[in-house]
Amino acid sequence: MTILKEVRNFGLDRHDFPTLVSNSTILLRILTLNVDSRYNKRISIASYFIMLLSAMSYIYTYQVSTFWFIFFRDVENQRTEKIIAFAQCNICIVGVIKFLSVYWNKETLKKIVDAYLECDSEVTPHSRMSGNIDKTLRTVKKRALILWLIITVNVSMYLIIRP
């Protein structure tokens, strides 16, 4: 029953700011990143090991292999494929750079999250501002869920349809 309760916190009906921060904290801790100073549990060694393996696989798959394909594989009539691979390689590296930027600035991010949580706690319940914040956070959570679904379906399609 506890697991079901935890999963329901990710649903669209729970969109208050502390819940959104909690949801983000849970998802980012999988990537060995803690952005919530209220959550003091240590990240397990297994998570660091899994993250290291995932990062190495990601970099090999999307950077090293693509670099080899573009610059060292000499096959006739693959100019278009190499251009597409180069574009995808550049898109994939942006995600890595963003993650590293957040990881290096995690203490600053913790301070920002704490300041927003403090500000949110000072909003008068059932006021007009509270209603506006509620509507906006629902929209934010809806967009995040849609983006997550698109990414998940995209990965699933790549796994199902192999070239």
C-alpha cells in the first residue's frame, strides 16, 4: 500500500510545490543528484555504480561511436547519414552538459529550492495568488508528464523497432 501511495504522488492531482520538489528529488537522486536540503539520506554506492556504467555507455554510444562513424568509417554514399549522425551527436551532448552544470552547481540549486519552498510556505492558502500558483503548477506538472511520456515512448520505439 505504501508503494501505491508513493506512486500517486507523481500523479497530476498532487501538484503543490513541496510535492513537485519531492518528485524531482526522487527522480534526480536516481542520477546521484540531491537538490533538496530537507532530504538528508545518503545516496547508495549502488546508485553511483549504476550511474557510472550508464554514463560510460551513454558516452560510448552517442559520442565515441558517432565520432568514429563520422570521421573514420570510410564508406561511399553515406554523406547524408553522417550529417544526421553529427546533428544527433551534438543534440545528445547538450543533455550531458546540462546535467554536469546542474551537478557542479548543486549547492546553489539547493539554496534556490529552499528559498522557493520558504516563499511558497508564506502564501496565504485559498487566496487569489494561491489559486494562480496552483493552476500554474498543475500546468507545469502536466507538461513534465507529457515530456516524460514522449521520451519513454521514443526509447521504447527504438527498442521495439531495430534497424
